[in-house]
Amino acid sequence: MKKRFETLDSFRGLAALFVVIHHMHYVGSITELNFFKHSFWFVEFFFVLSGFVLAHGYAWKQNLKFKNYFIARTFRIFPLHLFILCVYILFELIKLFAYKSGLHINAVPFSNNNAISEIIPNALLLQSWLPHASHISFNAPSWSISVEYYMYMIFFVTLLLKKNMKYITWLLISVSMFILLIMDRDLAELIVRGLSCFFAGVLTYLIYINIEQKVPENVEYWTLLEIMLLSLVSYLISSDFIYKSLVISLLFCMVVLVFAFEKGLISSLLKQKVFLYLGKLSYSIYMIHAFIVFNVLWFFIIIDRYVDIKLTPVLHNMPYVDFGSPLYNNIFIVVILGIIVFISGFTYRFIEKKGQQLGKKYKDFI
């Protein structure tokens, strides 16, 4: 049975929460810390980790068939994605009914990023690949899932190559994409970000399996290394500097490599049930959070519009939420995070798991 990297699962859960907080804007709260203002960089971590995990699961698998691979990856990604997309479409229909009744919530329903023309690209997870589609249409965070899903298919093609050519191809894709990212951030940036980090993660796994049996067992050494890496992540995420995309991505490769060994005290801490649970819910947390976060914001904006109690001041050209005290604002952030995790438990159980089970039945049937 393949090893499960529990510490990395926990990391994925925490990274998902960091992205959630990044999308919140509450006056005088933790959302104003530079670390959370820049936590969108954890999408690079997701890409690196995906490459690492898929290499672990498939890179050396014997008699791998595309049918089985395609079904496994599709039923892992699409059920929750399509469910959330349907929720957005239903919400637009509700807004349309309200709009025709004279209640204008925000933008005109089914316009701009949520136009009807964006439904098909979103349904097929092509919004980040088609030049005329909006990558932030409907469920904005799904842009990275769009990139990732089709990277899975590209990765499968590389698995058909002979051993040495396979390794060279992984290296060439990652390096060339990093070069493109540095040279021209406007050149299909989303896809370039994904490919560079994903195949860097694949290469990280290649390093892992080659040194797995050679690393020391010293707990103090690994704990110090883990603390140093986490401190460096915190510092670099919070800072602005040239070639940050390259540096952060390579740092995440190092984080994944070190914590994959699970030999330090931080790794032991991250294997506690609460962190493992967050890891299990990470995809649901990531996919549902925008709908909750942004609609809570619009709810308060509507209250302001009709009651005039000034809950949503505009700062830095964007609406914030303010209950009059940093303490209250931080408490409300914790409440929202709790609600997101709670709902994620249901979407994981009734949509993610059911989708994977359906995929297994379908694979066996055909």
C-alpha cells in the first residue's frame, strides 16, 4: 500500500485556510497582516504538492491505463466543482428574480464574470485555458483547479516516455516554464505558474525516493530544519522582492521534501487529528470559501445600503467589514472560518467521497 504523507495533507489544509483569510478584509484584523495579504502564493504550494503526490501515486505504477487514470482524476475533481458551479448559477437566478423585482444586490445578474457565456468554459474547467474566457468567473478559486486538471493529462503523457526521457521532460517543462514566468508574466501566466510548480513537485518526489533511505534519524536536526523552513516561508510570503514567484516555488519544493520525511517535532504536531481533518477537507474548504466569504460581504453591504449603519467602509479601493472593534472583527473571522469548515465536512462526505465512490464503480463497470 502506498505511503500517505499525513504531514503534507495537514499542510494542504492549513494552506487552504490561509487562502480563505487572504480573501477576507476586516478592519484592524489578522487579515491586514502582510502574511495573509500575500497568502495567494499558497496556490503555488498546491501545485507543487499535487506534482509530488501524483508522482508518488502514478510515476512508477506498472500497467497504468489512461482510462483508470482519467476516471480517478475526473471523479476526484469534477463532482464538487460542478456542485459549486450549480450553486453559483442558482444564486444568479435568485439575483435575477430579485433584480426584476426591483432589488439590486450588486452587479446585473449573469453579467461580467458571471455571464452565461462563461458557464460552459467553467463546466469543462477550461476557464484558465481559453483566451476569451474569464478565469475568475463564477467560483473564482476554481481557476487553479482548471489549470491543475489538464496538467494531470499532460503528466500522463509524460508517463508514456522511457525512464530517462521522462525525467528530462519533467525537468525541461519545469525549467522552461519558470523562465517564461520570469521573462513575461502576461504570457498565459496562470498555466505557466501551474506547469512550473507542478513539474517541480514531480522532480521533488524524484529526489525524495532517491534519498529516502539515506537521511539521518536525528529528531533535533529535523525539528530545527522544519522550524527554519517555516520561518523562511513566513518571512518570504510577507515580503516583496524580485523573482518572488521562482523563489517561493522552490522554497515550497524544499518544504514538501523535508516534511515528506515526517521526522521532526513539527511533523509530529501536524499529524494530530485536528490538522489531519483540515487536510481531509482542504479541497472543499478551497472550493466553497469564496461563495461564503464574498456573499457575507455583500450581505453587510446590503444592510449598509438600507439601514445605513456603516459596516462596510471602503479602504484601499475595496469594501472592508468593520464591527467597530478589532476584537469583534477577529472573532467574526473565526466564526466564518468555523462555518466554512463545518460546511466543508458535509461537502466532503456527501459530494467528494460520493463522487470518488461513483468513479470507482464506473471504472469497474466499464
